[in-house]
Amino acid sequence: MSAVQVVTTGVMLFALYRYLLSAIGVEQMGVWAVVLATCSVSRISELGLSGSVVKFVAKYMMHGDTRSVSEVIQTAVISIGVGVCGILVTAYPFLTWILGRIMPAPSLKDALSVLPYALISLWINAAAGVIQSGLDGCRRLDLRSFIMIGSNALYLLLTVMLVPVYGLMGLAYGQVIQSATVLLTSWFILRRELPILPFAPFQWRKNLFAEMICYGINFQLISVTGMLLFEPVTKGLLSKFGDLSMVGYYEMASRMMNKLREIFVAANQILVPVIAGLHEKSPEKIQEVYKNAYRILLCLGLPFYSGIIIAVPFISELWIGRYERTFVVFSLMLALGTFFNNLNVPAYFAYMGIGRLRWNIATNIVTGILNCVLGVALGLYFGGTGVVAAWMLAWAFGSSVVIFAYHSEYSVSLSELFPVENKWLAVASSLGALSGLFIYYSLWKKMNVFMPGMLCFGVFLMLIFPPLWFHPLRMRFTEWLTQNI
């Protein structure tokens, strides 16, 4: 269901941005992207409680203590609601100052007009995120997926209704309505899963808050480095060394790759409550679960991201309406960075389930520092393209920290990083990606988009089919389907 959610919302994202390009233009999209990235700094006030809720709900559910589960969720929702509201009110003048420093003067008025709505949406989403983490802790990611599919459909509908009337402000209005709907729906569904929950949260337990904060502070350090040193830095440097149209195309490429990345991230999120439960009662099984998750991810990731690389020029033609070089270049770089980042997902979630987050923190800090240093250095010499290249390199190299740490700490052989059965799959995927791009750039000016597309993906499938068909995991998956369907 997590994968279905990502694919479905990805289709809706495609439709949303295709519509916004014609309705408000890429520069107005860039304004909205910069405002959202600036506001994300305020999520420091969440104290890492969303991550804590998953672990502690899974822990108490394993012991059958539903009363503590209810108190954990209520304590987290109240703490987030009060804490984030206070921080946002305090941070508002600072955020207006930041926007004044990074936004071009002609666009500053628009940015300041949508800022309050972006902050309100962030506040509501913070509370909704805690409630959805409760569903994750109950191992009901399927219910969370239904909620997100519905909310994205609602946002697309609201955008089409409001943007023609209110322009950029319509986008802001729609996001607030969507956020409020997600909050109410998530609470209603969680109450059906946990009938012990009250109509509205009112119980706040100091001891549970302290317990969650001890875990959440480490989790929050991870979030803080991401909020301060990832997207805000990249988009800020893009607006400085490039222009708002670059920010707009980067926003499209980044959102697309994040949606594709979520297919693997969302599917692996179940590792957190599963490993948290195993850590309580059967810790010896954790490494077997980790190895299986990593092998599946690598086996699927190699052909998946190779196919995405081939698809990028065609996506540009369909999404933007033409071949847009900036979007294509940004997307290709982000695809490479995303693939290497995906490889850290099982180790990252395993550490979260175990409750040891120092290497998760370290990987985010290394990534953030590399992004800042390389972003400035490459931005000075190569402009906006250098800024995105810096993020790709930072994401790829920074992500390796947590993988190597996990394999070293838990005595998992480094040879497991690239199991031998994936050798021919990696060769075929690489050749398929290069062949597809070669065919496209040889034919794109001579034919319509349909024929090069058929040839590219035909060659790609011919190359990857044999190693996929004879891959041991394909055989195991076929056996599983036979037994369970």
C-alpha cells in the first residue's frame, strides 16, 4: 500500500505541476517553493516527537499496554500543538527577514503574502504527522496510505478550483484546507484502530513526555540538520547563483525524485515498528530482517533508477510540454543521488527501531556540511547547475556513513553491500540507461516523442530482463506469491 500511495500521489503530482506551469508559471512556483523551504526551519520545534511515537507505540503494543499507547499519542499531539504554535509565532519576524534577504525584490510581496498560510499549514501538518506516526506504530501503514492518497486528490481538486480565482494565494488556501482534512481524518481513523483514544486529546503525561524527549532529541537532531542544511540551503543557493526559474524546475525535479524515492522509503518504514518489536523480544532476528530488506532494495533499485534516467527526457516533454534542459539535467543528477541515498534506508530504519540514532545523526550532519561547502564552491564556478551537483554529491557520499557504520557495528560483511547475484543486473541496468539516453538524443529531433520512447524502453527491457528473470530474489518472490495467493 505504501508503494501504491507513492505511485498514485506521483501521478497526481504530475497533473498538479503540469497545471501550475500553465496557470501561474514557473517563477511563481519558485516563490512558493522558497517560502515552504524557509518555513521548514520552524520544524525544529517538533522535538522529534513524530519519530518517538512510532517507536514507543510499537513498544507498548508489543506488550499489550493499550493505555500507555493512548497516553503516548495524546501527550505527543498536545506537546506538538502547543510547542509548534509558540515557535511559529515567535519565528514569523525572523522568517520575513530571511525572505527579504534571499528573494528577488519583485517577488518579495508575493512571498510575504503566502508566508502566514504556509506556517499555518506547517503547524497543522506537524500535529497530523504525530497521529499518522501512531498508525505506523500500530503497523497500519496501509491506513496512512489511504489517507495520503485521498488528501493529495483533494489538494489537486482545490488547486484547480482556487488558483484560477486567487492565483498563488489559491495554492496557499488549498494547502491549509488539505492539512486540516488530513489532521481530522487521521485522528478519526486512529480512534477506530485504538478505541481507547478519547474524542479529542486531553491527557498529558510528564513521565511519557520525558521518555519520548530523551529519544526524540536525537531524532530531532536528524530533522534539524535536514531542515537547515538540505532543501533550504540548496534552494537559497539556487536563487542566489541561478534564478527563480531554476528554483521552479529544481522544485519539480526534486518533488518527482522524492516521490519516486518514497516508494522504497515508505515500503521500508515498516522496519521501524518491526525491529522495535524484535529488539524487545527476539533481537537475534534483526540482522536477518535487515539483510533481506537491503537485498530486495538493491535488486529493485538498480533497474528502477536506470529506467527513471531513461524516462527523464520524456517526462520533460510530457510534463513541461517541451524538452527543458534545466529540468532534465537537474533530474538526472538527482536520480543518481537518490539511488545512492536509497541504499542507506534499511540501515537508517534499523537504527531507529533499535533506538540508537548517533549514526543517523552523523550521516545527516556530514550530508549537510558537504551540501553547504560544495554548494557555495560549485555555485560560484558553475552557477545553479553546480549547486544541484553539490547536493547530489553530498547526498550520495553522506548517505554512506550510516551504511558502513551499521555493517561494522553489527558485524555484517561489507560484501553484503553488493551481493554477487547483482553483478549482471548492475551491468545490464547501466548499459540499458546509457543505451536509452543515446537513442533518445540521436532521434529526438528527427521523430515525435513516441517512437524514440518505444525504442529506448524496448532496448532497456531486453537488456535487464535476463538478469532479473534468473535473479534468486525473483525466484523467491514467485514462490511467495504461489504460497500466498
